[in-house]
Amino acid sequence: MEQIKLLHAVAGAIVGLTGLLQILLKKGGKIHRLIGTSYFWSWLLVVITGAMIGSALIALFGVLGFYMALTGYRFGHQRNMNIGAFDKAIIGMGLAFAIGTFGWGLYLILNGGNTFGIVALFFGVIFCLTTWQDFREFVLGKQIRKLSGHKMQWYFEHFGRMYISYIAAMTAFAVIQNLFGVTLLNWTLPTLIGTGLIILSNQKYYKQFNIE
């Protein structure tokens, strides 16, 4: 078990470092793709080892964070937005895990676990909305997003999902290390900060690509 914990820590450190580099460094090119590949596979290792040593709630949260990394990675490699059976299956499983997280939160609240129940409900609602939108657009074929059908949709899907997966990773780090000293802040503050970063990035790239 100690070796698994060490592997988890190393993979988590790689996710933290490579994710930060992707935010700070120039987008596109060989270096971006190399760092992104390292980030993706390290994320997978974090999920596997985290599920082996963590709670069911942490495991569900890890899977949902990896869902964003995986779909973001796929959009980065499929710029024509050609969504096949494999991608549709990923979306379906993501929706199932999102519903599971919401249900877990509801169960915890009904059984007295208010803090973790609220956290699970909070993220369960966020991921249910996200995966349900994915299901409607990419499985049912409905254009429901602002950039649906736009030639740059893949770009915004790619970086937005990678940002969210990084938020999930930093949230897990804050919770495990008790970074902010208050459980609720550990679970929610990275999301609030990351959401602000996503909004600013969207504004920047909307202007760059002349999107109104």
C-alpha cells in the first residue's frame, strides 16, 4: 500500500506541474502536446491509485475529473468534432458517474453527513449538468451550446475541459492536504478560482477568434 501511495503522490505531482505549465505556456506545438500527453496519462494513474487508497466519494470525484481530462484530450485530437461510438460510450458512463455522485450526496445528507453530502451534491449537480449537455449534444445530436457547430468549438471544448480537470485535481490536493483549513473551502475554493480563470480565458479567446 505504501508503494501505491507513493505512486499516487508522484502522479499527482506530475498532474499539478504539467497542468500549471499548460496554463502558463504557449498553446499548440510539440511541447504543448507532449506536456498534455503526460498530464493525461498521469491523471489516469491518479484515478486508479486514488480509488485504491481513498474513499468512495474521492473515487467518484476522481472519475468525474478524469472524464473532463479524457473528453478534453479527445477533442484536442479530433478537431473535426467527429463523435464516434467510443466517445458516446465515454459520455454515457460519465453521466452515470455524475448521477452516482449526486445520489451519494443525497444519501449522505439523509444519513447525517451534511458537509460531505453538500459537497457531493454540489459537484454532482455540476457534473450532471455538464454530462447531460454532452449527452444531448454529442449523443442525441442537438446543438445546445453557444459554439455548437462552430469551427472553433473543438478548441473551447478542449481547453475548457482541461481546465476543469485541473480544478478537480487541485480540489483533491486541497482536501487531502487541508490546504485552507476549512473542509468546505478545501472542496469549493479551487472551483471558484478556476471558474474565474475559465471565464477570463473564454473572453480572451472569443476576442482572439472574433466570436460574439
